[in-house]
Amino acid sequence: SSTSSTRPFPSSSSLVTARALSTDAVPSEAKARCDSKKDVAAAAAVDLPTSDESDELLRIRHSVSLYFFDFDFFSLSLSLSFSFFSFSRCSLISSISLLQFQSQCAHIMAMAVQRLKPGAQTTIGPWIERGFYYDFATGSSSSAESEASSSSSSPSTSTSTPTSTATLSDTDLPLIKKEMQRIIKAKMPFVREEVSFDEAARRIDAAGEPFKKEILEGIAAKDPSAPITIYHIGEPGGEGSWWDLCAGPHVTSTGDINPNALDLESVAGAYWRGDESKPQLQRVYGTAWSTKEQLKAYGQLKAEAARRDHRKLGTELDLFSIQDSTGPGLVLWHPDGAAVRRTIENYWTDVHVAAGYSLLYTPHVARKDLWKTSGHLDFYGENMFQAMKVESDEYQLRPMNCPFHIAVYQKKQRSYRDLPMRVCELGTVYRYERSGTMHGLFRVRGFTQDDGHIFCLPEQIAPEIEGVLELVQQIMGAFGFDDLEVNLSTRPEKAVGSDEIWATAESALVAALKSRSLAFKVDEGGGAFYGPKIDIKVKDAL
């Protein structure tokens, strides 16, 4: 995509495509700027991290893709994707320290929960960009399970009284936080211990932790020679000690964590391994910072983000709804929301036409064979809805628009004089998302994608990509998104296309980025199966 429709036409043939802005992901307040973020962060002298995929804060995702093919159908694709995030990232030095805090706090929280809820079984507890969480298997437990859990965690003396049921709720969070602070103030050491698979399995069985057993077996299946490490809080085997299966590393002691700079945020539902056919768990979210002032600043930003939650505004302003009667993840645009959307779409159309694009309209379904030819069934099938029987054929809802645009191009023989040929569409696509992963307009099952494809000669690839970047900056800039973080994602282990084509594609992306004077980082192996990507993160109003 480019502001100029005239470019030189060299000799051989290839094809490039571009996909841009998702209009279903643009709430009406997206144009608003929020000065309070700068004021709060400046007062606390801290850069705040991004929210994770499932949190309540305002987070918008868009994507722009450039596909590069030779004339063998769907050989390779270049992709540009956009992530709109709510918080600026921590500096490298502070983020390393904070990530250690988050990881340790997840363990301390699990220890506190098992002290207060002896029937709770532990599963996983990773750090995330804005904090940490831990998933627990809770509910009514037999006395034997409770005794096993209590024995494994060897809870230290505590003034808190364990409850009779393992079930967690938001009302438990103050007690859990208080117990965490006791553990921190006790300055208990973190002790690493490397054990054999059999010894780890014996301890896990004795503790009555079946989820940990599954994790252990997964480690061994992936790499039988992998070291099995356990981290203890407190001296191993000592009174009041607790342990967890973990790769580490950790800080020296619980005393390294500021007890007044952590908070527990919510209790949510989750499925084991993210699979709704597996046991349902309870997830406790928390956050930890270096100072109390940083925690306060984070809390103020959360409050500001909650006031701007697009789901809340969508209801209050009567912009859109997602209803059980129509199905989760399927958006109904109301009159006022449709008016906002139409304004954005009209602007998008005008800009693309001026940049030399022709508009297309294509079907929402296609024969299953088309998705086999394109490679979507092999590489993307788990994200597609199941096929439907129509007479003697099978059809599937489209997860992407690419094959349709290519079909338009292939309808007749083209001359090099026709190139570059730029086409675009606001195409609604459908992707299978698990029930537990959907979130407002950010994760849905049906959304409208600004999709464009550019068919061009190899020598035109770099200038065409540069044109797409120019278009991106123009459209994002119109909404005030001018703070870009750019990453070049290269060939992953599982990919299609020859080494030569991948090298050509990656070189073209690098040339275009340098031509636009865009600083970028390289994400080795982070590309899509069909091609390398330029990932652009754009800081939003908060």
C-alpha cells in the first residue's frame, strides 16, 4: 500500500499482500488521549508494564500483514501486526528485578493459599507482564487429600486459621495477602534443590498434587535429560517450609520482597491447560513492585483504565452488545456504534483508494478444498470452525481473506504492466476462540479485518512494503497513535517456502524499515508459518 500508484515495472513475477486495521476492535474512545498516565507515572518515577491478554485494562489489537508469494499459490507471506497496549514497558534493569519479584510472589501466594486452604492443589504460577497469577484446583476435598497437601507444604506456625473448604473468592484475598506478608517478613530463604525424576515423582505423589505430576511427566517427555529442580521456601524439611517444582531463578530470600508493595487483585476461572474439557481451576491474580509508590501509581492507572473499559462504555453509550442468544464472541453493532464504525470505514476507504487500492467484496465461506490449497487447514486448522456439509461439498467459514483475493487475481492472465496490483477489503472473518479466552471486542469469534493484498514483481517488494508502512503511519497517526515499537520476526521452525524466498522476504522487510527510518529489534523465529513479520506495538491513550 502506497500513496503513489505508479512504480517501475521490472521483469520477473511475484506477489505481495497487505492486511490492515480491524474495525471491530476500535472503541469510540480510541481517539481520546489520557494525560493522567504521564502525570501518574512521572510522580511515581516508574514505567508501568503492559497488561496481559486477559486483564480488564484497555488493550486493542490490530494487524497489518504483507504476504509475499511466488506464483505457486500461497507459497509465502510477510506480515505486519499491531498490538495496542495500555502501559509502557519497564526499563530493562527494573523489569529484570520486577520479574523476579513477580515469580517469587507467585510461589509465596501459593504457599499462603495452602496454609489457609489445605485442600487446594497447586498447578502453575507464572509471572506475567503486569504481575503474576497462580491456578489452584479447589472445591470439596477429602480429609486424606487435605492431610497430604498439609504434609507436603509443611505449613509454618501462623496466626491465620485455615478454612474448612478450599474454594477461593475475592473475600479471601485480604487474608491471603496478610499471610504472604507474614512469610515475607519472616525472611525465609529460597533454596534450590536438583532431584531425580523418580524422587520428584515420589514427593509429588506424597503431596497429593496430580497437576504437578502431569507437569513433571511433560518435562521428562520433552527432554529426558532435563534437570528437575525444586525450590524451597525455608530450609528443606524444616518446620514451616514449603516447596514447588520450578526452573528458577529466584531471589535469595523472601525478605528481598517489599511486603507493602504487593497486592492481590482478583479471583477468576481458568481451565487446566486452557482446555475447557479439562478441570476448571481458580486463578488468583496479583502484582508486586519495588516500592509502595509504584504500587500506588499502578493502582491509579488501573482505576483510570477501568473507567475507560470499552465494554462498560459500549453498554453506557449503547454502541454494541454481545448476547448469549447470538453466541459468545459475536458482536452486534447498535445504531450509534455503527455510525462510529461507518465513519472509520469511510476514512479507511478514502485513504486506500487514494493510495491506489481497488475495493473487493468476497464471500464469508468457501469450499474446504480452498483452505487445503492455501495451507490454512494444515497450519491454522485448530483456529477454524468445523466444516459444514452443503449438498455433496464441504464448506468452511473463512478465518482469513487471502485466498479470495488471490482467486480474483488468478481469474485472468496478468501482464507485468498490470503490476503492482493493490486490492483491499473490509472482510469479516471467523476464528474459533475458546470460551475462556474471549474478552469484549479484544478476543472475539467474528471480526472485520482491514485486509489488502499487493501483487507485484520481486523488485517492487521493498518499495511496496515501504508504501504499506507509510499507509500504516498515516492511518495510525490520524488517531494519535504515533509512538511505535517495531520488531522484525523471522522464520520459525515450522514454515512453508524455500530458504531463498524467505531470505528475499526478510531482506525486503529490513530494507523498507530502514528506508522509513524505523528503529527495530529482531525476534528470531517469531515469524508466521507463511512468512516473516513486522510487529508494531502502538501505545494507546493510557
